Amino acid sequence: MMDTLVSVFKDNGLVLSFALIGAIMYISYFLSAKLTRGRIHGSAIAIILGLFVAYLGGLNTGGEKGLADIGIFTGIGMMGGGMLRDFAIVSTAFGASFDEIKKAGLGGVISLFLGVIVSFVFGVVIALSFGYTDAVSLTTIGAGTVTYIVGPVTGSAIGASSEVMALSIAAGLVKSVFTMTFTPFVAKYIGLNNPQSALVFGGLLGTTSGVAGGLAATDPKLVPYGALTATFYTGLGCLIVPSLFFVVMKAFFA
């Protein structure tokens, strides 16, 4: 019986991975509602649980792909791979309209460019402090600090190693989790209580999942406004980081 179940799971790895992610999401939102009363968004808890499960999987097998190293969970590797990542990027782009960004006004546009630049520079400084000195690695890790989508997109475009791309994703995940977790606690101190401030907030931080989760825990009515500029932030990062920013980095770190 057990052998049959294992065989079915292996043959339907992607289906099992969706079921597993769904279960983690359900547990995460349950914990968010019951333990934190929504102050820590379920998405933040889900990311933390996912990283913990991946760590246990890699620790158990001594592998490099986390839970995907275990036979019946190989579908996790496909679900978290480049195929669905690129699908998410394309679907995000199709959901945005340049006519809509006008609603953000000049402040929203400035926040977009300022947010991408500041995040990228911060990531480059962190990478330098850990001993990376080549333009490809610095650009990729800096891109990951922009968002965990911009990181691997940039790394793939400029030929970064898988290890560096993994670091870029990790940097973006840390940013996303911190944004989700701390937004409700700092909202009243930064005036995050109206659509205009939410637009600027989304443009400055840009991590769509982090901004949406943080605003949902603060005031659900602000989510569409923050998500609007955060969506364009990701697109802007994918556009200028592997092109313009990489050229600049090559000039300084040839």
C-alpha cells in the first residue's frame, strides 16, 4: 500500500506540490488569524514555514535542492523553478496598465525609481562586505535586494552562477518577510493611512507580496494602491537592472 502511494506521488509530483503548498498556506493563515490576529500576515508565516521545511529536506538528504531532494517531493523543484517564475512575471505584467500608473502621480513615479536605486545600492554594499567583487555577482545580488524576482531574472540574463542567484533570491525573501511583518507596526509613524502614502510606499519597497501582505495587515483598503506601484516596481527592475545597472557596474568593477 505504501509503495503504491509513493509511486503515485512520484508520478504526480507537481500535483502533490500544489497540495503541499496549499496546506502550508492554510496553516499559515490559520496561525496568522489565531495567534497574531492578522498583525503578521499569513504570507510571511508561509514563507518562513517554507524555508524551514526546505531546510529540513536538505538536511535530511544532504542535497542542494531542499525538499525537492526527497523523491516524492520532486515536483516542488518544478513548481519553484524558472517555468512558473517566468509565468508569474508575465502574468504580473499583463495585469498592469501604463494608464493606471498615472494615478500614482509624480510622487509615485519618483518613488519607483528611488526605490529601485536605493535597494540595488544597498544590496551591492552588502555583497561587497561579503567579499564579492565581480560585476556579475554584485549586480545579481543587488537585483535580488530589489525583489526576489528581479534577482534571478538578472542573474539569468548576465550569466551569474546558481549560487549567486540563490543568494539574490534569499535577499529578496528577507526583504519581503520584513516588509510583511513590520509594516503594521510602523504604519502610524510614517503616515501610512491613505491611498497616496500607500502608492509611495509600494513604489519605495516594491516587493509586491511584502507590500500587499503588510498593507493587508494594516488596512485592507490600502492594498490595491500599494500593489499598483509595487507591480510596476518589479517590471522596472527587470528592465533596467540587467541592462543599465549592469553596464554601470561593469564600468566600476571591470
